[in-house]
Amino acid sequence: MSHAKPAPKDGLTKFQRYRRTQADKGMKLLRVWVPDPTRPEFAKEAARQGRLLRGRPEEAEALAFIEAAFSCGYE
């Protein structure tokens, strides 16, 4: 006795249907490579960039952006 759902007649996989639904909502799939924060080089580079910003007007701008990003109702 199988409890599996019958396959939909559209021939699409669950993921293909999901992507199509999202596209129909006006969403776009975006894949992007980002630095891996678990690598030692990441922390070293972040510290280097932080030192470059220290005391500059861009530092206040960057901190304001970070604060705004983290205060978007997730408190």
C-alpha cells in the first residue's frame, strides 16, 4: 500500500513548480557567490577594511546601514 501522492500531470518537479510560482509572483532566482565567513581570511580582510574605515565619514554611513538592516522589525 503506497502513501505517495500521484505525480502531477504537468510533468514538472516540485522545485520546478515552486520556481514557476515564484516567477509568476514577479520574483527572480538569483545565485551569487559570496565570501565564506568561516574562513580565516574573511576575518582578516574584515578587520583590514574596518581599520581603513575607522574615523572616516563612510564609517558612520556603513554603521547606519547595518543598524537599519538589523532593526527591520526583527527585534
